[in-house]
Amino acid sequence: MTTVVPTSEEDPALSVVRFTSEVSWADAGPEVVEAQVKSLSLEAQECIVMGRWLDLASLMLTSADLIFSKVPEKDLECIFTVICNLVTKTESLDESLEMAKLISTKITQQPNDKPALRLNIMFNLYNLLENSYGRFFVYMKALDLAVNGKVTEHIIPSFKKVDNLLTEWNIGVQDQRKLYCTIANILKESKSSARDSFKFLTKYLATFSGEDAYNIGEAKEEAVRTIIEFVKAPDMFQCDLLDMPAVAQLEKDAKYALVYQLLKIFLTQRLDAYLDFYAANSTLLKSYGLVHEDCLVKMRLMSLVDLASAESGQISYPLIKDTLQVNDDEVEMWVVKAITSKLIDCKMDQMNQTVIVSRCTERIFGMHQWQTLREKLATWRGNITNVISTIQANKITEDATQAVQGLMIR
């Protein structure tokens, strides 16, 4: 955050008004410049004396906006640092918010002119604000600026802190949805990992649950997009979409029921179900940009995971061959693919034509999986308690024995 340190008796705001006025009216001649500078300076002084900080911000922005292309970036940053610092002058959080809106709106009006500098100014403004909603407003404006100015690489690192920022902002559900959608779109356009975009889409869909499930119909398009991104992603094999009301509403939707059915196949069924679906709906898959060959690869891996989960830790080579519909000499290749994709941990017993699985990824991790995990943890906790009790009992017995032996020696 930039701090303004006065270096003369003149108020920094008056210096900015004087300088920007001179630059703005330079082409009009000395007499006009002098008159304008005098008039604007007097008005600025009046605002300072009367504590009309919002009016002062408006006055300063009128001239400052005109000089973006006329002065070096270093000078521009100093000018806007002074303007942004006006939000700290008022004791009213509402007035501070109005100034933040005014400043950020003005800065983002011409996003293609020095966008990186404008974004830096927005960050400075953000850090000066105490109003939590004002910070959210400025951040959203910064996102729009980054997109329109094509400098999203400067804003993307902040997405890692969004959960903490949301706690700080304490905004409503509608604002959360707007934020999640905007971030997901930025990540998609920036060619970031599909997993990153998918993460924020699922956060968006998760807001349509419980008491916040009103207007759930507006989430249909994003629900479809999330499903397609999951199916298309070659490195995502687990999700909780089926449990989400925003996704479940597609099951009986006249337009999107087949998309929901496709998701259900990938999460709960095997390759044969997908092949039947593809035979009847190949045009649908193409319309969503899904490539059949890529879907085959993913579905074979997910079918293998399902086998590992269902067959009590041991899978025969013939069963893998039949389920994945591959040749005998391809079985081990697909097992290795599943291992390298971190879907299963296993050993291949070539002599007995068996795969011995020690761990596998669950395609769905919903309430049933959480309950199973809870039961396992309870069992482990009980076992550890029993071990501790046994050790303590043995220690007591050992101490008693040593005490008795000590008395006998005496």
C-alpha cells in the first residue's frame, strides 16, 4: 500500500488539482490555463475546508482522467495515490464507499489504456478501504478491468485467497455467485487448469442449497457447463455434483436430462453404459465439444476404479479385459495408466493373472463415503484405545511384579 508523505506546506490534493489542471488545459493558452487552475484550486480548497471529500474526489478525477496519455506512469501513480487516499479522510464508511465506487468506476472506464497501471491503482484503493463491502466492490471492478484490459495474469494469484476474502467481506449469496462465476470465466479464458475453473463452478452451484436454493433455475446453464468440464477433463475422476440440487434439477429437465444422464454414467456406471449412450447420442456429445476417444479413455479408467472398489481388493485380468473391452495384452497397460493417474495403488500378480488393490479413489465422495470414513475412524480410534489400555495394564503388571521381586530380595 502506498503512503502519502507531504513534502511541502501545500495539501497534496491541491498539488494534484493544480498539476492536472495545467496539463489538461495546456493547449488552450496561458490565460485559460491560469483561470482554470485558479478556479479549480479555489473549489478544491473549499472542499477541503468543508470536509466535502466526495466532491473533492469527483473534482480531482475529472482532470486526472484526461491526462492518462499525457504524463509518465510514475506521475500517474502518484496522482491517483493522492486521490485514492481521500477515502481515509472521511469518518463515514458510507461516504468512503461512495468515493471508492466513484474512483474505481472512473479508473475502469478505459481498460485498454495502461491496464496494468490501472489495476495497480485499484489494488492501492482496495488496501486503503475499511469498508468491507467497498473492498468487495473494488475487487469485482478489478476483475472486470483485468478481463477487459487483458491483464488477468495479474489478478489470478489472488484467487487462492478467495475463501479468506469472503470471510472478510461477509457478502450475501447473490454477490458470492457473481464472484464465483466471474472467477471461473477468467480461469477458463486464461487457459488455466480445468480443475481450477471447475473448483469455482462447483462453489457457485453449491450456493443453491438449503435456504439459499431459491431461483435454482438460473443455475441450469452453469450446471451443464460444470458437467461438461468434468467429463472433458482428463485428470478429474471424482466429484460430488450428483448430490447438488442445482445439478439434480437437470435429471427431469426436457433440454438437459441427457447431460445429467451422461454425468451419472461417468460417476456410477461402467464402459458398456457409456458406449450405449454414445451410440444413441453421438451428436449431443459433439455439440458440447466432447471427443469420443477421450471419453473412452476416461471411462475405461473410471470403470477400472469401479472394479477395484467392488471386487474386495482383487481383480482378475479376464474381468478387466471384459469390462474395459480391451485385448489381453492391453490389460496391464490400463492398470499402469490407473496407477500413474493416482487412481489406484496395487500390485500385479502376473502368475495368477490378478491385480491386488490396496487403495482406490472413490468416484463420488458424498454422504455415504463420509459415513464410511467416520465408521473407519471410529474403529481405528477404538483399536488405538485398546492398544493403549493393554500397554498401560502390562506396565502396571510389570511394575507390580518388580515391586514384589524387590521385597522378596530384601
